[in-house]
Amino acid sequence: MAIYCLADFHLSNQVDKPMHKFGQEWMDHDLKIKNNIDQVVKEEDILLIPGDISWAINMEEAEKDLIFVSELPGRKILLRGNHDYWWGTLSRNYRFLEKHQIKNFDFLQNNAFRLVDPELRGILIAGTRGWIFPNDPKWQQTDQKIYQREIGRLKFSLNEAEKLRQPGDKLIVMTHFPPVNLQLAISDFTKLMHEHGTDLCVFGHIHHKESPYQLSGEEIHGIPMLLTACDQVNFKPILLDEYLV
């Protein structure tokens, strides 16, 4: 069982949201995603997807996008991004899977997962969407409530992971937004991760090459950080196993 990660699919099979207007690298990006994943991910592997999966605004519009994801190899664990307006309650999301007889992915929200490979290696998955930080240029007073809620959700998810933890387990935390501010400083998010012994944090959301968030394993608060947004990693899933030894 190998573990991969790739964020920000930005699929639009049922809505008019062409991505190539953001750059030629996005031309036929869904085919790039599928081809690259098909080449390396096997059915017994895990694929983490930290948000911005579909441009749909409701579950009906997201149907073809979620079926696209289900047809990719491996077990998928999805996290909500800031553009995933289709995302409903967990019960509603799972009803969609049941309706379409999809059995190879799960949703991460106020919960956690423990995965075990044939060698009995335990991998814990926790996380939350996150949000922008108070020093962000886009910050408004209304963001404070969302920011605090996301900290609470991460705490809840990590506590759920602790209930599942067994000796020797490794812990991966998924966020959509970077878990640190523009200065890459220790934050309330990284403090929680550190307290729970996080081995790796993966995130997406960032689409600017000049961003300070171009992290490819650099440690913050002792935790390796990986930016896995599609266009930042050539639309190729990132193998996480080397960070979990």
C-alpha cells in the first residue's frame, strides 16, 4: 500500500468553468490527472485529495466529477476546499456514494481514518479545510469566525485520530489552505499538529509560483510540509511514503 496526494482537481464536467484561461498548463488538465494517476497508483494504494475537487455548486452538478474521481485507481480520501460548494453533510455525501455504488472513497470532515497495509503499518489521516490568516491581504472581520471554526475542526479531527492510534502509527494531516501564514510562522494549526505528533502535512490551494508556500518537505514546527496543488506538481500525484519511514 503506497500513499499518494494530489490537490485541486478543479473538475468541471457539468459546469462551464474551463481552467485553461488560468494558463495553458491547465489545457485538458483532467486528462493529465487521470493519465498520471493511472500510471502510478494501484488499486491497493491510497490517494489523498486535499480539496477543490469540483467547481459544481450542488451534488447534482458534481455527479460526473465525483464519478470521475471514483474511476481513478486506489482508495480516495477527499477533503473539502474553498470552492467545493457541492459538499454537503457527511450523511448526504455518503448517500450519493451509496446511490452510485461507489465504495472506494471517503470524506474527511470532523473525523479521522486509520489505514493498515499488508505489513501492518498503521497510517492515521486527519485534517480540516483551514482558512486564510489574519495578516492575509484578503482578511476581513467576518473571516475570524471561520478561522476559529477551522481550528476547532482540526482539534476535533486530531482527537478522533488519537482514538484510533496504535503504537508505531504515522499521522498525516490534510488541509486545503496552507496551515501557516505568509511568513511561514508557527500557527495555531501547526501547534495542534505538533501536539499530536504529526509526521507530515499536505495541502493545496496555492497556484502562484512566486508564493512563499512553495514547500516540498521543508519543516515548520518540526513537521514536513508539502504543497500538492495540481499545477504546482505537474499534475502528478506525490508519493508520501518517504516521509513516513
